[in-house]
Amino acid sequence: MTLEDINYIAQTLGVVAILGTFVAVLIQMRQTNRLLRNQAKRTQIEGIKAISEAMYQIPGLADIMMRGIAEGLESLPPAERMQILSYLMAAERTWEAMFVQYQDGLIDEELWQAHNRQTQAAINDNPVMMEFWAARREFFMPAYRAYRDVAY
């Protein structure tokens, strides 16, 4: 075996090692992507859960919401109006974050549509939400505003 043959074998082994490393990096990237998607799903589910739970965990919030629906936000005392507006801002920020995750491809279509239907049910025919959105829509990302204005 000549020195040239040994050099050729070494180069071939080097190329195989580089290709093996490349394949390993691709596999790791796919696993990381899968983990990020799963985390985004969990975050979305936890966010929706927290919005729902707040209605029965925060004393008086459901009552304030019902009075706001019946009589409008302006009818509420200032402290209650602040409480319901803070709750609605948190809920809207959760929905905005889900929208961004969906746009970035971290949330699959099926889960997005399921939560989107739940959001529509919470927003549609709810005068408090409509009143909140009219007063606070400029606080949100332009892409989300455009989506929400059309979707709901």
C-alpha cells in the first residue's frame, strides 16, 4: 500500500465522518423542533386553561363580567372596571401569543382551529369583549389586529 493509497483512504474516512456528523446534527435539529412544537402546544393549552379558570378562581370576576355584559363596562365601579379590563387584556395577550405561535409554525392547524373556535365563542356576542377591543385594539400587533378584526 502506497502513501497515496493511505491518503485516499483517509480522505474517504474523513468525508464519511463529516456526513455522519451532518446526519446527526439534522436528527438533533428535528428533535429540537419537535420539542419546541410540543412546548408551544403545552403553553397554548395552559394559557386557554388559565383564562377559563380565572372566571371561577378570582372572587367576583364572573359576577363583574355578567354585570358588564348586561349594563356595559361604563356601568361598573372603577375598581371592577379595572379588574375586568386587566382580565380581558391578559386573555387577549394569550390569544395574540397563540396567533404568533401559529404563524411561526409552532402550533399545528388542528390545535389552532380548536382553540380558535373556543376564542370565537368567548368573543362573539359578548359586548364586554367588543367594547374592550374597540378601546384597546391599538395595543396589539398589527398582524393580530388585522386577523382578529376579520375572524371575530
